Amino acid sequence: MVKPLSSPSDEGRLGTLLQTAGFEVYSVNPLGNSIEVSMAGNLNVIFSKEKDYTGQIASLQFILERSKIEGKIPSKIDLRFSKPVLTY
């Protein structure tokens, strides 16, 4: 008997999208209605399961580009809100 393939979890989809976008992902953990991702550079990012992952990844890329220019790299980025919360 063949089991039908289950659809990938939100965590799995987000991890794959992040790796495709060039991020080095260490861990992806569910956190209620959110997903916490640990990445290279000692960076933790919280994504909302309620919002489009592609848009959140684009925001993350923009924030990191701007941070590199300013010379201040955050240790935590929370993308669950309309204005991302950065912790240094």
C-alpha cells in the first residue's frame, strides 16, 4: 500500500525558501503562530505563519542589506508585525 505524500510543514517550506534565497539556516522551530529560525551570523528571526513567507523573506533581505550599510547587524529580527522589531 502506498501512502500519499503529505504536504510539507510550514517549518519545512520556510526553511527551503530561506535556503533558496541564500540564507544559511541552522534550525527552524515552531513557536505557536510563529516560526523561529536560527541562522548564520548569530541571527534569530521570527516569522509569522499568518503572513506570506516570500514577502517576509524579502523584508529580511532588505533589513540585512540596510544594516550592513549602517554597520549595525541585529541579533534578532521579529517580522510578525507591520513594522519589524530589531534587537541589537
